[in-house]
Amino acid sequence: MRRSLLIVLAVLAAGAVLFVAAYGLAGRLCARQMARPADDLHWLRLEFQLGEAELARIRPLHEGYLPKCQEFCRQIAVKKHALQQALGTNATVSAEAEQTLSEIAALRAQCQTQMLRHFGEVSRAMPPEQGRRYLAEMQRLTLGFHDQIEASMSGATPAHHGSH
């Protein structure tokens, strides 16, 4: 009985030590991560193996484009809110809703155009091979949003109508 009690106490003590050590380590790692400045371009550096020189050329392009991107997003959000108001609970699409949909489409087209220009500019600031790969991926992401639905509905790929 005494031996069992000692084993249980030893296991509890080891568990407590392990918990305290893990808690302290997690706290330090979290503090270190929080102290690090947020870098929007960290993923770009890793994915395309960019050095400081390339990032120094890309960062001003990124920072210069952000306000434009934010403004497009703001304008689209305002129009989407107006669309929700125009749609209301009606089962029919009003002329106002149709007009707002057209305005949203125009804003999105302008936004995509600006994005593609920005991505081209960034790709030219990168080493050629990484720039080509970056541009291809950004074009795919920017233009590919509706590709799957459009392909399935046009008969380009076999799909069931109700699957989108």
C-alpha cells in the first residue's frame, strides 16, 4: 500500500513538473512571437526564397498598393450592403438590385485589373524564375474564383447541376 502511494505521488509530482515546464515554455514562445513585428510579406519570402534585397524592392510596392486594395474592398462592401437592402425579402430582382449587381461587377473588374497590374509589378521586382511562378499563381487565384462553377455549367467538365 505504501509503495503504491509513493508511485502515485511520484507520478503526480512528475506531471506537475511537466505541466509547469510546458506552461513556461509556451509562455516564452508566445511572448517571443508577439514581440515579433507582423510581416505581411513573410509568406512571400518563404514561398519564393527571397532575400533582403528582393524584399526591399517589393515592400514599397506592397505598402503602396494596400490603400488601393482597401478602398476597393470598402466600395464593394458598401455596394453589397446596398444590394442586400435592394433585394430585401422579395422573390423578384428589382431594377435597383440589378443595377447594384452591375456596379459590384464593375468594381470587381476594376479591382482585379489593379491587382493584376500590382502582381505584374511585384513579379518584375523578383528574380525571373520566382517572378514567373509568383505571377502565374496570383493570376490563377485572382481570375480563378468562378472557374470551377463556370466550367461545370458550360459542360467543359462533367458535374452535377446541384453541386455548386
